[in-house]
Amino acid sequence: MIHKPVLTEEVLKYLDPKPGENFIDGTLGQAGHALLILDKNKPDGLVLGIDLDSKQIENSASRLKDRAILVNDSYANIKEIVLRNNFKSVRGILLDLGYSSWQLENSTKGFSFMRDEMLDMRYSLENTLTAGIIVNEYKEERIKQILEEYGEEKFAKQIAKKIAEQRRVKRIESTFELKHIIESVVPEKFQHSRIHCATKSFQALRIAVNDELNNLTTFLPDAISVLSPGGRLVIISFHSLEDRIVKRFFKDREKEGIVKILTSKPVPATYREIAENPRSRSAKLRAIIKN
């Protein structure tokens, strides 16, 4: 499956890349956004592409030839990465907090309950925590807490209880096993909604495994610090927890006079884009410019 980057027109509008300017893509993925930026900042503008998944870097390297510097690391380390690569005059930073179609379809790491794979969910294999460890070794109460906090799952208590019961019989190894456990406790009327009843639990586990919310919180002030005056920060989030962190940070920095908010409300995908690319349905874009 070819990954379609979301909100491409909106990203270019708010990043506003011009010839010769340098940009950072903190979540490179399959390089969809990076290629668009490189088209706008040619002939000599650069893009520093960061991704925690080494396979994403490998996949993107063949698509990005000139004017791209690729780094296998976490966007949470943006300050150190910029220093290490002597990357100067940063006019814009993009962070797309969604995961790519390639990760769902080809990574075999269990990001999707649509495929029968091991419960892994790590972006980086250097991370020792997997979804399987959380499901099989964390206390029932902690699993409930993860599902509630990171997935906003209303049936977290019932799901955590069933997981604890099931793992006493047999270790829960695969995505399908976990999906069936969730389906067995979620009431029938909630099993036929637009969003599958396992979606929130899988999202919560992925966030917990990769420490995504803490990484975002670490990233935000450091991103501002590496931006040049007049530089722009554009963030695409896919669920309310991420969006809340970004919204609060942007408002606080604006009050301090450090930035100006460019998006009074989060910018969603158009109906046309949602029809063409359903994964853009929950995408929300916010942008600021550094004073």
C-alpha cells in the first residue's frame, strides 16, 4: 500500500516553504510531506528527516536523493539532532503524529488488529517494552489505567479484567487474540459502530509502548528553541490527548509573547480528502509562527 500523506495542502499553506529555506520533518514516515517541501524549497533548501523506525528511514532513503539529511532517532531529541547535524536556519518544523500505512500493512509489529501478528507495536527495536509485555505482565489495574488514559476507552475495566483472566490460562501472544478478548466483553451495540471496538485499546497500547505523549511534551519547547525567528511549527494530531497537549502549549507560549498562533481552531481534512483517504478523518492541524 502506498502511504498518502494527510492535509498536504494545509501543511504547505502553514509551513509556507520558499526556495533556499531549511525544514525539519520530525516524523518522516514514507517521506510524503518531505517530498512536497523539497519541491517548494528547491534548488538549495534542505530537509532534515527524523524517524524512530529504522525501516521508515530505509524506505525513504530511496525516495529522497538530494538535499535530504535522514536521521534514525526520536523527534523528542530534536535539539540534539539539530546540533549533531549542524542544521541551521530552520524555517519550519512539521510533526505528523499518525503512523504510516506501511507500518500497518508491512511492519509485522502488530499495530493493526486487522492482521494476525505478534503484539509488539514498537517503533524502535531498541525499545525493550512491547505491547505483549504490557498485556501479559502489567497489573490489571495498570492496564485499565492505560486503556482509560491513552485510549479514552469506556470499557477499560472490563477489558483489563478479561485480559487478566485470559493470561492466567494462556499467554496472549497475537493481535487477533487480543481483539477477540476485547470483542467478548464490549456490549453488542458498541461492536457495530463506525470505529471498531478494539481501536481505542490498540491506540492506547501503542502510545504506552512508545511513550508518545511524553515525547510530544519534551519535543514542543525544544522545537521552538531550534526555530529561527519567523519560523513555523506545524503539528498534525490524530486524537484528543495529543491535540490537547499541543493546544495548551501553543496558548501558553502565545501568552508569553514567544509565538503567534496561526490556526484559531484545529484545521481538519476536507470532505474530499476524507473520501479519498479515510485515515485523514481524525487529523487535526495546528500551527504557530515564532516571534
